[in-house]
Amino acid sequence: MQYYRCKCGKTESWGSLPPRKCDGCSECGTTLNQGPEYHKTPEPHEWAARYDERTGKPYEICVNCMRVKEESD
């Protein structure tokens, strides 16, 4: 189990895999990492079109973090 956090320390993550490259802290704008020298600006999400299997309604999802794009984005 690894511990990751942002530069300001407000966003933390525990896990065996590192956080996705597009995940980051909304407060300080840095990625989650194990040490202070490795913090970077999060990369933009890579949106891909998908369709709901039950309804057929289209939506967009990030291929890196699997976050669904909101209607207002």
C-alpha cells in the first residue's frame, strides 16, 4: 500500500497503484505523488464518447481516470 498526496496536503490517496495522471488537487493544482519533488500540473482529461447500454444515451468518459464528463463541462 502506497501513500500519495498533493503539494498542499489537502488531497490524499492510499493504494497499490499510483493515481491517474489527470487526477489532482483542486486547491493547489498539483498531481498526487509520494514526494514533494515529483508534483506536476495534472494533464487534461482524454474524453471518449460512449453509450449507455440500457438507454442508448451518449456520454463522455475520461479514458485515464474513468470520470464521466458532466453536462455543464
